[in-house]
Amino acid sequence: MATKVTKVLKTQFTCENGEEMSVNLDSYKEDITDSEIQSGVEAMLASGALASGGAAAVAAIGAQKIETTSTDVVFI
């Protein structure tokens, strides 16, 4: 049975139209700190590149480090 660990950094934002959006980043580095995540999120906002439905992201809501372990089921 093969086991796989997947890591995703999920970041959430509020858009100028009041709706929320999220951006998932695969394979975050193991020892990333909260301050590094905050700096990255702020840089993403400052770039102006984030939008959903034509509405720009204007504020960060939060972020989560998500780690999922999956194991293949072997049929005999």
C-alpha cells in the first residue's frame, strides 16, 4: 500500500465586491513560518493580480496549512 502526504497552503481573501475567494498553493515548504506566510499574502495583494469575477482582492482573511495523508487501497 502506497501512502502519500499532500500539503496545501490555503489563503483566503475578501474582494472589493464583498465576496470571498481563496488561493491554494501546493507543496509549501516544511518550515515556513507564519510571518513568511503573512508577507507572501501581503505581496500577493500588493501585486494586484488577484481577482474573482472581475473584482480585485482587497484584504486577507487568513491562511491554513492543510496536510492530507492518503493510502491506496489494494484490491486482490
